[in-house]
Amino acid sequence: MRTNEQIRVPSVRVIDHVGQQVGVIPTSQALDMARQEGLDLVEVAPRENPPVCKILDYGKWRYQQQKKEQQTRKKQHAHELKEIRLRPKTDRHDLEIKLTHAKEFFDDGYKVQFTMIFRGRERLHQDIGREIFNNIAQKLDEIAKVEHNARFEGRRMIMILAPKPKKAGGSKPSAANKDSQEAERPKKVETTAGTVTEASNSSNNDVEAIDNANVADDQVGVGEQ
């Protein structure tokens, strides 16, 4: 996609920054219009004759396009499955690695199918498989939900988890809470100031009492002499 001076055709059909049709004008004039608005001239339909250009903030527009592409990919991934295979005897370390892969798939918007394969006499211990699947569901509970509970199909036990919607950021304190906090602050200051004043008065009284006692002692000493 060409922008600004990269557009080298003599004339273009222009749509201004508010979406109004300007018509076919020289490319140099279109560039001047874009500069006056502090924006870019972006070629949005290069195959038209003449090409169609729009005056807009190219950086902001590109960011919005990338966000749309990400949302589209996530919707596509929501219908795709990633498979993680296990055995009843999968050790704890390997299981943690597989859970890490599962978290990455959920972050990308994929659903994950956990498949446990039973061989020979292992099929007699389906309870072990269900216990492992329940443990997996609990460990991934914050980011994924169980879409299909564990079920047995031939030699395999299958469970499907789907990613949960990501939580928004923490809520900000309401205006009422802010007001109540502001109202409480002066009271605390007043109480603190009152305590300091009382402490200061008490200290002064103690000093006066000590001075009076010293004067009395001095007078007694003089009398004795």
C-alpha cells in the first residue's frame, strides 16, 4: 500500500478525513490537503482509474487493521482443535510441559483436545485417566473451560477444553469511594494533630511540675541553711 510521496500517478480520486468525496484532483494538491490536516494520503484502491486515495492517520489506521486481523484469526482458531496426547503413565514433568503447550494454544485462541491412549490391560483402569483429566481441568480452570467432558472412544479417552474470554483490567474505584476517602483524610489529620497537641500540653505540664518541685527544694535548702 502506497502512501504520500510513494503515490506517483498524476491525479487521484480523494476522500477527505471526514469521509467526504472530494473528486479527482492532482496528486500534489491531494498531498497538500493531507499535510494541512497533519495526516497522510493513503492509496486504498490502487486498481481504480484513477486510484482512490483517502486522507487519514496511517499509523492509527494500520494499528486498527492489525487488530481486526488478530480478531479474525482468533475466530478462525476457535473452530480449530489442537491435540495433546497422553498416556496413563505420563510422568509429572512431561505433563507440566504438555500443560504449558496447552496454555500457549489457549492464548492463541485454539481449543485443545486432550487424548489419552490406553494399551492392553491399561483399559481396565479408566479411572486413572479420568483422575488425570480432572486434574488437568482444575489446573487450567483460570484460562479454559471444559467443553466436552472426558469420554471413552475405543482405546482413547478424550476431553476438549476451550479458552475462556480474557478478563478486563481491575476496576477503578468509583467516584463515591473517592469522595468517602477524601472525606476521611482530614479527620485523620485532625485526630493526629489533636493527639500531638495533647501530648505537647501534657509534656509542658510535666515540665512545669518539675520546675515547681525544684523551686520548692531550693527554698527548703535555704531554710535549712
